[in-house]
Amino acid sequence: MRAPLWLVRVGLVGLPSLVPLLTRSPQAQGVPADHGTIVIAVGTLATLPVPTVITGRWNQDVSDLLFLKLARLGPELATGGDKRFIPQLAKSWTRRDSLTLVFDLDPRARWHDGTPVTSRDVVFTFRRTLEPGVDPQRALLLRYLASVTEEGPQRVVFRFSRAYSEQLYDAVYHVQPLPAHLVDSIPYSRFATSSFAQHPIGNGPYRWVALVPGQRLEFTANPDFFLGAPKLDRVVFIEARDPEAQLNLVLSGTADALENVVPVTNIPRVADNPSLRMLQVPSFTVSYLLFNQRSRSDRSVPHPILADSVVRLAIALALDRATLVKNVFGVYGAVPYGPVPILSWIRDPKVNPLAQDTARARALLRSRGWVDANSDGILVRNGVPLSLDLNYPVTSAPRKQMALGIQEQLRQIGVKVELVGMEGAAWNEARNRHDFDIDFSSVGLDPSPAGLIQSWSCEGLSGTNVGGYCDPKVDSLLIQGIFARKDALPTWRRAVQQLEQDVPAVFIYAPIYAFAVHRRYANVNIRPEGWWAALGEWSVTPGQQLERDRTPP
Amino acid sequence: MPGWLFSRLLQAAATLAAAIVVLFFLMRLAPGDPLAQLAGERQMSLQEVEVLRARYGLDQPLTSQFSAFVRGVLRGDLGTSISQRRPVTNILAERLPATLLLGGTVLVLNFTIGIWLGVLQARRKGSRADRWLSTLSLAGYATPSFWLGLILVWLAAVRWHWFPAGGMVDPLRSGESGLSRILDVARHLFLPVLTLSIVSMAVTMRHQRTAMLEVLGADFVRTARAKGLDEGPVIWHHAWRNALFPIITLFGLWLPVLVTGSVFVEGVFAWPGLGSLSQEAISGRDYPLLMGTALLVSLTVVLGNVIADLAYFYLDPRVRR
């Protein structure tokens, strides 16, 4: 069974000659010392990062590299007023009156084909976004925008139907202008499959190079970028759907960065790697136990148990949320106060969520007639046991893990919780059908608190307010918050306080994402509202370039 | 032969048609729909969901949706993916080569080396080599492929840097072609192929060994040897041909499994094949994409069976009669 002699000879002679091919090392060709390349491992590769057809965060994050907004949020992420924004396509803006904003575009701004960015591009994109059926979500967010018009090639005028403090935010944040000269002849129905969408031409710091679906998406630096050419000359996103595979890619050096290391038990593996550093990126996500306040079988009837706010409060008091969060997330999570993300400008850091108080929880339930009649540990009232289903998606490891802790903590006060783990799509459908007692929900919010109205107002009952919560006092405060032209903060905080008092949900955790990034990068900035939007500002610490950094794209 | 072949192909077409019908309606019966998923992601109102439902034809009765799907299939149009908003045929065409490369390589290795080792074991029954190979094949048989993959990638990629940890090509050497491209793909292919081959080869070896042992004791083999034939022709021309039937059945079963069954291995090695695509389609309830992948898998199952039947027909005179 020995290998033939000729094979041994070929191996001895041939293999060394293959080595250079396998480990080819291109020579540096005048790449500046702080320039480089980055390979980012992601769970889902963007396939359509083009404004007006974007779905999913993965597309939105990447579109920030290609398409600028008129202005972006400042570091404090405030969404009210006209001042705390950083110019991008718009050089400046002025207010004509309480309903009119005027933007002057930066004359240096160019599309990647060299054509100047003009007011026509802005007007075209807003009109298209607001066309029926194009993007109902954004159209809803822009419902107070009455018109967008051109005043010459560099000036755009926004008129609103109502005066409110987030007019500028609405004008700049939700829409990224498209090049009208390239896309206005493409009907929207064919836009997603058009050659433009497959090879978009933007105006941002990076230009599109190639997409190989399921494998990689490549960008190259735009050397003519009017706000300063990026120093990372080449950006490549690679797809690995499995979190373990993503981690292996970064640990083995194939990838230089990894977004959101999950589960958190993997974080020590990254921390132990001397070439990587961990970055904490707070999120706009809030996860909560949503109570269904209407009967599951008949929405016109209140829920037999959870319509009672005292029972809901008892459940909130029974939970030791800080321990639940610490056990699952370590330092990568916090307990929110109300449906307010860690980063929201309306968050009040001085107010703490309810602490666990099981004695009070038991007393509250007793006061409503819930007693342990047969000493089996489960409370009963009029023969009905205090038993509730808790729906959660099995695809979410943190929620799955926490659900067990919640079940145990509620058992301590006599509440029986049946855990109903469901596959993601089935869980979503059950939630939208209101088929749950308690739903372990999670939502990624906008930087603006105005979005709270969708899930926590009577107006939202026909939409995403699936728990059936309705308090006119909260509605009134939310509306006041939206339309306050000055000092909106106290109003927003009162609304959140009222929400906490009504206990439509128990707000369990707000995750902090853990990013792994190679240590050679400098000026590393991951923006919570757009993870890779600041990639154009990153550079490589001189003297720490790797071979891949010295290879021209 | 033509009559038999025609009836076999007809049977295959009927099986495929039945599979399509069952798959289509089963998927619609499963809880969850793509728009519920989208609504969850994007906080859409019910009215907005209805607009999208109409856009994708999901507001139509199931029978109309089915007939539209069948008409599309007959035209070679599998519809547009809801999550990716691109034609399903394009998406499948992008992913199929990676799957065929991985599955095909494993299939070839499995049915060459696996068979050869099985025959070797049978020839040397009870020897030290046989005992070692039996132990190894038992271990391979009992090893979950995803676990083996994780161990291999941790050792060979993360710790020793011998092979890439994932993907099909080096993301920074995408523009290359020719030999260096082939070598790059080969380096990326090595670990996933090794993972899948160890497991699948173990099965083939065990089946082949058992089948050969039965045949080697048969009278016609003794007769061949008594006639003074060399051991090589006795083994490969007389014995092996008769010990091939269980392997043909195994081949028919492995063919579809290598398209579908590598979901976990594709996940561990970030291999851009159909396995990860079907996973994506299932979790997002992307009906057109799901039907496209399901159709492809059904086609492979039917094809596997047809190939196995043809091989039986060719090798076994009793079938021809």
C-alpha cells in the first residue's frame, strides 16, 4: 500500500513550488502608513443597501457607507431642535418659520459618477419615498411633512403641516437621497431588480465594488469624498450566519472585526486574544414582558387576569431584573426604566426601575383575592388558577435563558408560568394575532422617542400595540412630547413615568453590543445608530500595518 | 429498456409533482408567514402588512397561489424572494455551485476511498488493519458532523492556522483566477470536506465491508479462485460487482443528503451553499425561496432514485427481466 515513487517525487518537487501561490505576499506599493483594509464578519450580508428598498438593519448599516443623509445626529444623539446635528450633504440649514426649514446643499458633494448632488435628488427621493406602497413605515414617520421643493440647484425647502421639535430630525434622518439622474426613469416596481440596485452609485465615503451573495460585499474608498477621503482603502464584509463561525473567522485572523459577539459567554475568548479588543456599543433595543390586557379569544373582553394593573404590578415586583440581566449578559446589558433605550436622550439616569419586593407582590395579589386555596403553591381566585403562558422565540438565546429565571421567580409568589418557546416566524405570528398572555418582546427603536406612540398609545391599537394597552393620559403626554417646541424633556419623562405606573409591560433588558475589533485600527468609532457609518474616519496605527493593509485594492 | 425507462421517468415525474403539492400546502399550513416576520422587524401597522400581502400575492386564495406557482415553474420562473427581493432562480444559481462542489467532492471521496477501504477490510478480515479501520469507522459513524467540524476548525484554523476558518475563497483575493484561485478554493474546501467525508465514509465502509464479506464466501468466488484467476480480478470483477447493490442504494440516499444534509457543516464553515440558504428561507418564511430550495431538493431525491434504479438495471440481470 505504499505510494508510488513517482508520486513521492512529484510531491517533493511540486509542493514547494506551490507554497508561494498559497502564501502569496504582494509587495507594498506606496500605501500610506495609516491606510489599510478591513474585513468585517457579519451574520447577514447586505444584498440591497439602497434607499427606498432597504429592509433590515444589515442593509441600513451598509447603505450609510454609500449614501449620505442631509445631516447626521450629533454625539449626544438628540433628535429635538435644529442645532445638535452634524452637516453631511447639507452645508447648512435655516428656519423661515415654525413650519419651514431650508437646507443649502454642500456644493462639493458629488455622486460617485462625478455628477453634483442637487436639490433635484433630494426632492425626487422624498417624493418617491412618500408614494403609496413604497415605504409605508417611512411615510408614517414623515406624516407631518407637507412638501419638499427645490429653490435652485442647491436649496431644498421642507414644509411641515404641524410645528414640532423634531422637524429637522424627520427631514434629515429617515431619507438618504438617491441620484435622480440615474434612477428617475426606473419604475419603483422594477427598482429592486434594476442594474442600479445591483450596483448602486452613491455619494458617500465608499464606492460599491462587488457583491457575491452569501460570501462577501466589497467597497473601496472614494478618493474624491468631499468630507475627506477614508483611510481604510478597502472594506470587505463577509457572511457567516453561525455565531461560532463568525467568532472563528475573527480569531483566526480572516476577519478584522466582528459585530455583536454572541453569546456573551464567547466574549472571554475574544478578550484573551492579544490582537483583538472589545468595544461596548449601547443599543436602541429594549426587551420586555408584554402583558396582553385583552382576552386571547375575544378582543372585546378584558383579559381575565392581566387586565388588572395590580396583578401586573405584582408580577413586576416579583422579578429581580438586575440579577436576570447580570446572569445572562454580565456587563453587556442594563435594566431599562420604561420603554426607553439606554441611549435615548429622554432617559433619566437618576430614576431606577422597581426593585424586587416579593412580600409586597404577595400582598398585592392577596388584596385582589388571589390565594393559595389548596396549598399547592399556585394562587387561585374563584376556582381559576393564576396561570399564564409566556411566549418567547427560541431563536433568541438571551430570552430563552431568561424565561426560565422568570418562571422560577414568579413561582415564588404563586404565579404559574407555562413557557411557550416558538420558532421565530410562529412567535411573530402569535404576537400579531394577540395569541399570548405574556410575550417576551424585543424592539429596536429609533433615536426619536416619537416612535413610542406606535406601541404604547391607544392610536397604536390597530398596529403594533398588540398588548391592548390604552391610557389617554399617556396618549396626551406623548402627543405633548411630540409637539412641544421647547422643553419637551420633562413631558417625555412624565409619559414614561406614567407608563411605568400602568405596568403594560415589565421592561427587562436593554442590551449593550460587544464588538471585536483588531487592535491595529485607530480612531475607531462605532455609532449606535449606524454601526459602520463612521468607518471613513478609521485608520491604521502607523507601524502596525499588516500585509493586507499594504496591498492596494 | 426504453419502456422500463419511460415508466420509471413517469413515476419520477409523478413523485416530483406530488412532492410539490404537499410541500406547497404544508409550508402554508405551518405557523408564521413572511409578513409577520417583517412586521416584527419593522413595526408595521396591520394596514401596511395588508399592502405588502397584496404585493406578494399572499392575499389570494391558496389554490390561486398554487396555480400561479405551477405556471411559474413551467416557465422556469420560481418567483421573487420576499426577503431578498430578487428572482429565486438567480439566488439558487448563485448558491448551487458551492453546494455541488462541497457535496460532489464528498460524494466522490466517499464512493471511491470509502468503497476501497471497505473492500480492503473484507479482504483482510480479522487483521490488525481491519480492526483499526472498523474502530475508526465506528467512531466516524458515531460522530456528529457539526461537532467534528467545530473541533477541526478550532484546531486547524484558529490554533494552528493551517487552513482558513470559513468561507469559500479568501475575501481579499477575490480577483484571482487560474491555478491560484483553484488552490485558494481547495484550501477552503479541505476542512468541510474532511468533516463530511469522515462521517459519510464511515457509513460506506461498513456497508461495503459487510456486503463484500457475504459475497467473498459465495460459491462463484470460490470457483473463480479455483479456476486460478488472480486475486485482483476475483475481487473487483467477480465479488465487488455483486457486493455493489447496498452501495447503490446508499448512493441514491446520499445524493440528496449531500445537498440538504450539510446545513450544520455549512454553518460551521460559513460555506455559502444551499444549506444556509434554506435555513434563511425557513426562518424568514420566505415562501418563494423556500419552494425553490424544496423543489431542488425534491428533484435531487427523485434523481438519486432514478440513478440508483438505472444502476440496478445495468448491473442486475434479474431487474432487466
